[in-house]
Amino acid sequence: MAASDSSREARGLTGDELLALPAVIDLDTSNRALMIGRSTGYGLAKQGEYPVRVLRLGNAYRVVTADLLKLLGLERPQAGGGQGDDRSEPHGLAA
């Protein structure tokens, strides 16, 4: 492993990196985001004490990214660029 690879794993993820994650991530990526070690993260998941909901799919642990972002106080930008609560606004599909 190159030095840049090990230093990248040693730090957490930036806000932009977090917001670019797919809908579901592996436990190692979630551990990086939370800046907890691999053994600690897997131990917490196994005991059902991980800070966000963990899905067990066969032998793999997965974390729903939206749950992780909520814990970290981050939100994905809304489709169309708006970040406010525009539920009362028309959707703009009509001509």
C-alpha cells in the first residue's frame, strides 16, 4: 500500500466525499466517516450498538448513507439545486 493510500484511510471523509457516497455503503467506509477503527466498528455492529442502523446482508454489513449523513448533520442537495423545503411549490413539470 502506498503512503498516500494509508494516509487517506487514516483520516475521515470530507463533507463533499460524504455527499458523493452511494445510497448504501460498506461498514469500512462508514467507519472512516465516523473516524472509528475497523475492529471497533465491526464490534459495535455485531453487538447491535453501531451509531446508525446497520443492515446485515449475508456475511456483509451495510449502512444506509442517509442515516449516516443525518447523524453527521449533513444533507444531500435537493434535486434541481434547491435546498429549502419547497413542498408547497409546484413541481414545474406542467408547461
